[in-house]
Amino acid sequence: MSVSSVSSVSAASPVSFQDALEKGYARASQTLRGIESIEVIGERANVEAGEIKEYVVDLKIVFTLEK
């Protein structure tokens, strides 16, 4: 039997939502082992002077706990 845990992560990128997702996963995988899935909970963009400056994703990362 395996037991899973959930970690919430926010990640940002000046390029795109996809890039923010990939950066969030890359960072999470440095400290979390056994990542099973990632759910995008939300997306938003930070705007300055009428232009999008940063894409932000909120992630729910599910990973298996080690024995």
C-alpha cells in the first residue's frame, strides 16, 4: 500500500503559463521524490503599464511518501 501527500506550489515566468508550469515542476522535483501528478489549480497574469509582465500558475503536486 502506498501513501501520498500533496504540496501546493506557485511558480512564475515572464514567458508563458507553460513555462511557469515547467519551472514549478523542475523546482518541486529537486526536493520531492515520487511525484505522481500535477494539477493546475489556477492561472493568473501580473500586469504593469498595460502589459503582461509575468504568468503565474498555482499547482497541486501529488507525491508518494517513502517508507
